Amino acid sequence: MDPKKFEAIIIGAGSTGSSIAFNLVKKGVSNILVVDMSCVGCGQTSRSSAIIRLHYTNPEVRKMAVYSWRFWRDKFVEETGCEHDVFSETGVVFAGSREHREAMEEVVSDLKKMNTDVELYEPDVFKKEIFKYFNDEGLDAIAWEPHSGHCDPNTAVQCFISYSKDGGAKIMEGKRVDSLILDGEVVTGVKIKGEMYKADFIVNAMGVWANDILRNINLELPITVGKEEVLYLLTPEKREVVPPGWEDLALGFYSRPEGKTQTLIGGMEAEETNEEPIPGEYTAPPVHLIRMRSDPFLKRFPDMKDAKPHAAIIGYYDITPDWQPIIGFDHRVKNLIHMVGLSGHGFKLAPAFGDIISDLIIHGSSKTFNIEGFSMRRFEKQESKHSKYKYGIVG
Ligand SMILES: Cc1cc2nc3c(=O)[nH]c(=O)nc-3n(C[C@H](O)[C@H](O)[C@H](O)COP(=O)(O)OP(=O)(O)OC[C@H]3O[C@@H](n4cnc5c(N)ncnc54)[C@H](O)[C@@H]3O)c2cc1C
């Protein structure tokens, strides 16, 4: 067997590429190559807040979210054989004002049909029954997901890759794919440091770098890069005031507990940037960031006023015009598959993405999801899949 000929080459070993590899091996396709210019999970996945929740106004993304949540919460350890459980159940709140209520009611009603225990509360009732340490000013409805939470993204990716490797996949770290090899309109492989690696299918799971190998063949995808900075606070002594996972449509922030000692806060918008999107961290949280993240958070949670800024990280999103992913075959180059443009909410959906792309490779179409609406052609046809909410990131 030619050691440089594979059934599929996956470019990128973040949450997306590693889940695709895991799903392929699970389904019996193990002659695959996963290649990453850095290391496994060292791209934007390494900076992910990794909140796992269900609330999406787009019905198909909602279905992907429920499928993925069940995987993270109930199946991960058994299916990957990983010794670590990567999911922490904290409960997640989705808080909205009057303008959001109708869509929230619709989403919660559908989620209930999917056996998810999600409930819609009036804010005062939520305070009495679930969590009282918040200021409900401006809020009209609270969607409560008691069994949602977050993951440890780094361990999750390592476990996907270990499973794939044990099953026969080849993993190359520290190797950059320089270009695609085309035979007319068919992609037949990739070039890595001048060497050719052939495959029946090439998967673009490169996140914010998605266009790097496409530009030189004039195939740019509509993806911009957005910067997201997350502030970490040290938990105050009065620990019961620490909120569960929280997505605040009214004030435009999200937060979640990080272990027993910290709380992280992120924003719902991302500033477009031309910076080199290398994920990283500040040596000390800058003042502007402390203000930007703490102000809305402390307005909502005044009892967290003694929580001290501790650290801050920098990550980048691969954002499409409607903040939804690009999924599927490229219509211009045969056998090239894209799973990119995750727009800041792609970690939680990685199990669904892995299932979809492995099905595309094996069967030519997804057996579980209808991905028609996520093709790159929707932008040419101006068919937006944007969330019903202002912030596309929350779906
Ligand atoms: C700060 C932050 C917070 C987030 N919070 C959440 C959240 O709470 N919930 C959620 O669901 N999502 C969240 N996300 C989004 C989520 O983390 C990402 O959508 C997801 O992890 C991206 O995974 P990926 O594998 O597509 O990309 P990446 O993890 O970036 O992986 C892409 C890989 O491709 C490799 N690569 C690129 N070019 C090449 C090349 N030419 N050759 C070889 N390898 C290459 C890179 O080295 C990289 O490892 C957050 C993201 C950030 C930045």
C-alpha cells in the first residue's frame, strides 16, 4: 500500500478535524491522514469557552446542538474509551428581554419535544426556584437548561485523536499543508513541504485559516476573522453567588464557572481584525478588557463585585456573513469538503460536524442532518441562515 495515499486527508486537528477523524474511524474508515501545522488542539479550540447548550433559533442547528450535547454528556467516555469525562454540568441560562420572548418560547417548546428538560421561566419565578443572585432589570424571560454546561476542549480533542490513532489513522503535527493538488477540477491530494500526499477526499477543517490554501487557486470562502477576548475572574469568598452558565441577550455577554475557583466572561460580538490569528493570552488582563467584560457582568450579578480579575485570553472566530457554518462539498472542485466558518459557536457542535462529514465521505450525503441550507452557495443566492436574535453567535 502506498504510504502516502489515503481515503481522506483532514487539514486541521482542532475540535472539528479531530471529531471528523474520530467519526470516520468509528465508521470503519481508518486509512486517513490528519495534518496540523501546529499541534493537536492548539488552534482556536485551545481558547474555547466550550459552552455546551441547546438554544438555537435555526431548527437544523438546534438538532445538531441536541445531538452533540447528548454525545458530550452521555456518550463521550464510552465511545472514545477516554479515561476522562470532559463534560461539566452547571446548567445554562439563556436570558432575554421582551423582544426575544417570542423566539425563546418557540425554541423552548421545540426543545421540550426533544426530551431536554428545558423550561421557560419568568425572571422572578426563576429567582425563587433556581438562582436568586442576579438583577433581573431588562429581562422578560429565562430559558433554563438544567443539564447543559461546558467541556474541557483540550482533553476532548486529545481523546478524539487518540481513538483515531489507535484505530489506524495517521496524525502529522507541525506540518503545514502548502497547497492542494488539482487534476483538472478534481482535488487529488495536498503538498506538504514539497511532498505529495494523495487522497480520495480532502477536508478543510482549518478554521480561521480556511482560505489559506484556497486563495492561490482563486477559491476564497466568505469568511472574516473576528477577535474575542475572554476575562477570567477569581471566585469571591461567598461562593453561592457564582452564576451558572449564562447567555445574556439583553446585555450582550456570556459567562460560566471555570472549576471551583474562577468565572469566565466573554462577549457576543467580535471585532473584525487583520491580525495574524494566533491564539494567546495577556500576561495581565488589560484595563480596557476588564471594563468591557466586567461592566455588563456586574450589572447583572452585583453580588460578584468581590471577584478579582485574574487572567485574560485572546482567540479568533472564523465568521461567515450569517454566522452559520459552511458545510459540504465545494461545487467548483470535486472531492473537496469544507467544514469551516463556525462563527464562534463551533465547539459544542463538533460531534454533529464529525458525523456529517464522515457520512459525506462514506455515503455522499448526511444520514442524520439536512445540510442543504449550509452550503457555500447560500451566499451567492443571498439565503441567510442568521439567528432570529441580533447576536449570530448564540444562534
Ligand atoms: C475565545 C473563544 C471562545 C469560544 N467559546 C465557545 C463556546 O463557548 N462554545 C462553542 O461551541 N464554541 C466556542 N468557540 C468556538 C469554537 O471554539 C470554535 O468554533 C472551534 O473550536 C473551532 O475549531 P476548529 O477545529 O474548526 O478550528 P481550530 O481549533 O482553529 O483548528 C484548526 C486547525 O487547523 C490547523 N491549520 C490551519 N491551517 C493549516 C495548514 N495550512 N496546514 C495544516 N494545518 C493547518 C491549525 O493549526 C489549527 O490547529 C469559542 C472560540 C473562541 C476563540
